Amino acid sequence: MKCFPVTFILMIVIETLLAAVMSGLNFYTNGHEVEENLITSRRKAIAEHDHKTDSGYGGILSNEEEIEALQNLEPYEVKPHMQTILESIDENKNGFIEKNELATRLLQTYKRLSIEEADSEFETSDLDGNGFITWKEYIGDTYGSSDEDEDTLEEKELFVAADVDKDEQLSKIEFRYFYTPEDYPHMKPFIVSGIMNRFDTNKDGEVTFDEFIADRIQNYNQNDIQEEKEKFTQLDVNNNHILDEDEMHMWASPNNFMIAESEAENLIFKSDKNKDGILSFEEIMDNYMTFISPDSEGYYIFRDEL
């Protein structure tokens, strides 16, 4: 199945986790809505994207080699291998894993997944196999036609923005900018432009509440409208009853480290037996499947239980 060129992956990670840890931030909990709020030309069908259900997600296992190595170990070999991994995460070498260390490691995992997904899509869309993707090549593979229409204009703008060397084609690195622009600061203006083009109907650089819900209100009941008002208020950081570009960008783009911190907090909550706010290696070893499995219940198949 084809994916959105801009999946905004991490915004949709761990819905239940965010509901538990960040219950006050309701606008972060609906994956489909976040996708809907982005550039309207992103029309390819995709289910909610949750890194924890990706086949390549391994929690604190930061690369495929670590995942494969652990899967192939005999039961008695797992804990010594985990010890080595934990030592690499323990940046200050105090023998404990602190929240910031765990979050940093999870963030590395997220970044790896983002790159791997973009690179996989690149290989699929590079129809002639020359190591570059032109715009016509991309839309031909994605939409089944090389004809442009109004719905692809904003997506093309993002494509052009990702073409750093302006040779009218994207290298594998440039395609990453296009596919997950939220991961690259230099792409922020183009993300914001796409969002504001959709919602700022009077083009004054601000989004009122009426503009915020204009294209959805016909499907809303009073409860839905009230929820949108609450969400709008949460987004309105400076309390001026309008959303500026930065506030709209906050809505549409993930704070990757915040999400990693949330997952780290959840993992610590599950495994911190003495409730000191940090994890000993022993505490992690006793609950190690939680740290390497997407669903925290043993997604990966190992040879035997320890």
C-alpha cells in the first residue's frame, strides 16, 4: 500500500500512551485528524501510523542488527546481550537508565524508522532505478497518472522545496525531506504554507475558530463543535482567540522529543519497582520484553522465555 508523502509519523505514535500521559493535550490523540489537517492533496489511503506496531520497531533496540541479533540468541544469551545495550544507553555511566537517556534512545529509534520508511518508498517510486525521482515519476507511481491537477499543486510545492540542488529530481536524501519534512527544520516554512493555505481562507495570516472548523462543521454535532472549541483554546497559546502560523504548525507537526519522553515515562512507570524515578539494569532485565516489543507483550518471537 502506498503511504502519504508526508506521514507525520510521530504525531500519531502511541495513542493510548499519549492519552494516559498527556490527557490534557487532546489535540494530539487522533491520528486520522492530524493527517486530515495537513495538505489536502495527500490523498493516498493509509491507516493510522503507530510506530509501536511497525514490524521494524524495537523499542530501545535502535537498529535492525540489534533486533535480529536478539531474535537469534539462545535464552541464556539474551540478558548478557541486553546488558551491553543498556550500557550504551547509560550515557553518564552511573549504572542506571534515567528518563532523558531512555527518551534519547527512543528518539533514535523513531528517526531510524522515519528514514527507513522514506527510503523504502524511494525505492518503490524510483521507477527507472537511476537513483533519482522526478515529479512525474513520483505522481505516476503514486496516483497512476503523470497528469497534474489542482489537488497535486501543494504536494508539488513540497517536492520542489525538497529539491535542494534544484535539478528537478530528488535524490534519496532529498526524498526524505519530502516524505517526512517534519524531521527537517529547513522544511518548516513549506509545512506551514500548506496548512495556512487550507485554513486561512481570508489570507490574513491568522486562523479564526470559524476558519478552523469551516471544512468540517457540516459533519459535526454540538458536542463535536464544543470539543473543537476546547482544542482551539489549547492551541491558542497566547490567548488572543486566533491561531498564528506557529500555533498551527504546533497542531500539525509532532514534537518528537515530547513523544519519546512520554514513552520513556510510561516505560519507567511500568518497571520502576522501587519508585525512585530511574531504572536499574536489573529492573529493566526483569521486564525486558516491555522495552523491546511494540505492544509490550512480546511482539517479537524469541526462542524461549527467560
